[in-house]
Amino acid sequence: MKKRLFNIIFMILIIGNLFFSIKYFSAKVDLTEAQALVSQSVVNVKILDFTSVFIKDVLRANEEVSFETRLKLENMVRSLGDKEILAQWSKFTESKTESSAQEEVKNLLEILVEKVKVQ
């Protein structure tokens, strides 16, 4: 009788451990997915912040962009940590003519929108 009771309790404990193991790994996968979403949301906010400042302080500017603004934008671009955006930013800042700068701005804005949309 004791052996049978022991076997029943043992089986209940094994089933309980299996159940909680499955729940643990399921929760771990969900947590990893949630962390990836949060991380991407942070990047998206940074991209949108940069885009907003760029539009307000560069595209809508009525006079030459100040050194402080250029430095602020440069730091914002670098903090994004995205090589493609940084490369396009460099193309824009190194433009020699107004027409090439306008083309590079279009390319930059397109990349920024795509980065937010894709991710």
C-alpha cells in the first residue's frame, strides 16, 4: 500500500515537473520575443526622434544650420548604431552641390522610413 501511494505521489511530482518545465521554456521564449520587440521599439523611437529634429531644424530652417544643430544631429545619427543610416548621413553632409544634397536628403529620409517600417 505504501509503495503504491509512493508511486502515485512520485508520478504526480514527475508530471508536475514536466508541466512546469514546459511552462518555463514557453515563458522564456515569450520573454525573448518581448525583449526583441522592446529593443526594436527603442530603436524606432530614436529614428523617429532624429527624423523629427532633422525635419524641424534642417528642412524647415530659414537660415543656415548652426554648428550646434549639426553636432546634435551627428550625435543622434551615431547613437542609432545603424551603418546604412550613418553612411547615407555622410553622403548628405559631404554633398558638394545643392542638388546632390537634395537627392541625398531624399535617400536619407527613405532609409529612415524603411528602417521604422520594416522593423
